[in-house]
Amino acid sequence: LVLYKEKNMLLTEANLARRHGYMMIQPDRRKKVRKSMGGIRHVLGERKRAKIADHKLYLEELERVGALLEDLDVAAGEGGSMEDDMHNEATEKLEEDKI
């Protein structure tokens, strides 16, 4: 925001200097403002690209977790609930220990 104000002030000053026929004081200030704004745009672009990449990874992870959950639901639907499987396994172990 401050750079936009500075840019507008410098453009106004340059316009007045051109109209009245005198040289603008420190004309390289416009180049510095333009370079600073370019740096800010570059950083904002990097942040946006990083955010998009993170979002894509998040969506891929959601798909992977969703697929795992579907596989678990299918497996649970075929053989009963997980609690039943654990109970049956514990019972089998107890019977093996008795023998």
C-alpha cells in the first residue's frame, strides 16, 4: 500500500516536472519503487504456488485415506466387525495355550 502511494506521488511529481519544464529530483526513486513492488509480487507468487502445492498434497492424502477407509469397510463387512475378529483371535490364542 505504501509503495502504491509512493508510486502515485512520483508519477504526479514527474508529470508536474514535465509540465513546468524542470528536472525531477532523484528520478531513480521510480526504479526503486518498481523493483520493490516486483520483489513483493515475486514473494506473493511463491507463497501462492506453495499454498496450491500444499492443497494438492492435502487432497491426495484425503483420497488415500478415503481409499484405506473403504478397504477397511469392505474387509469389515466381509468378516464381521473388528471387535469380533479381535475376540476370535484372543479365543484362539487361549485355546492354543491350553493344549
